[in-house]
Amino acid sequence: MWQDKYKLITFETIDHVMVVRFARHDRLNAIDARLHTEMSWLFRDITEHAVCRSVVLTGEGRAFCAGGDIEWFADMPEGDLDRLFIEARRIIVDLLEVPQPIITAVNGPAVGLGATLALFGDIIYMSESGVIADTHVLAGIAAGDGGAAIWPWIVGMPRAKEFLFTGKKINAALAKEMGLVNHVVPDGELLPSALAMAKRLADGAQMAIRATKASLNKILRDTVNLNLDTSLAMEKECFGSEEHKSRVRSFLKK
């Protein structure tokens, strides 16, 4: 399925459950130009896939998604920045329009946009070795890819500000304690646990589940409509700052 279209995202169908994996595992599934473009196609394609009744979203290897690849940021070709932000908006808007329930299985670091995608899941599973962090500020850029929309809804505004302002890492135990994720399971049980939930939903009353999701997601869509364009514009502005460029250079020296 879609083998000719996708190079860095893989798909596996188990009955009516689609398992979607970010597949740049040699770079901890860090997002380069190609993977970002594929992410911008992904959720609309899932929406239009008639056989799929539920989705498990995870990463290959040791990470869910390590966020933006700093090497891409450091050597971004002319024109990539404009395309990046057009795609960034599409990723979040299309994600919220997916009618099928999405189970995110955080199998390692979920950082930056990776954290955003994990937290926009309808039900979130996390391995005991998993880590979530929105590290945009550590790269000198605003948390503009949807993080400012989803974090306050899950953990409240004061905690959202703390973690988005500092980029601090959150381990699995703290994530569960804060209500950031639904379930924390041993590493070897992550995918089976996520698949079990996805199968339960795939076997459930489809019209009722999708209608319930649509009602709940209207709240998130209203928030995204309120702040996504502003946060993306602010993030884009930061890309041209000396502060961002300096932090990229420092990271690459390390």
C-alpha cells in the first residue's frame, strides 16, 4: 500500500487496524525535508482509506520521532522554509480530521513535532523507556507546530508553559502522573497493548466511535483555529534569528 509514494513511513494492516511507523530509524526518526512532506500527506491518506477502522502510530527502532533534524535546519535549501510551514499547518489540520481513532505508541523519544504528534493521539501509550519533550525553545524557535494548542488541554496552562518554555524532558512515570499519557507499559508490551486497544476500537460501533471523536475534536479544532496560524508565524520568524542560528551551530559542534 502506497509503496511508491512513501519512502520514510511504513504501513502494515492487521485486520482493520493500520500500523503506521516513522521509518528513518538510523536518525531516531528525526524529521528531514522528505519525512516532513510525507507527514503532510499521511493523515489525509488515512482518512480516505476505507478498510482502516483504527490506527496505531509509532516509530521504528529506538524512537517515536526525535523532532526536526538539526542538520536540515542548518543547511535548509532556499524555498524549503516556506514549504515547511505550509506542510506544518496541513499536518495538524488533517490530523484532526481523521475519523478513525488513532492510538499513539511512544516507543522512545518523542521530541518537538514528534511530541506534538504523540499528544494529538486519541489514546496514548508510552513505553517505560519513553521520553516526551517539546524542545523548540532549545533550538531558539517558538513551539509553533501545534504544541501550544495541545499541551494546555492535557496538562493545564501552568504546566504547559513550564514545559514549553524550558524544553524539559518528561519520563514515562511523570508523564503518567501528570495525565500526559493514558498508559505506561513495559517496553516489550507497548505495541501489543496499543494493538489490543486499536483492535477493540476497530471491532466497536464505527459510526458511534467516529461521531464521538468528531464531537470531541471540535474542541481541539477550535483551539487550533485560534492559535496555530499565530504560533506558526512566530516560529517561522524565529528561523531567521541569530539566536536560532547560534543554537544550531552549537548543537552541531557538540
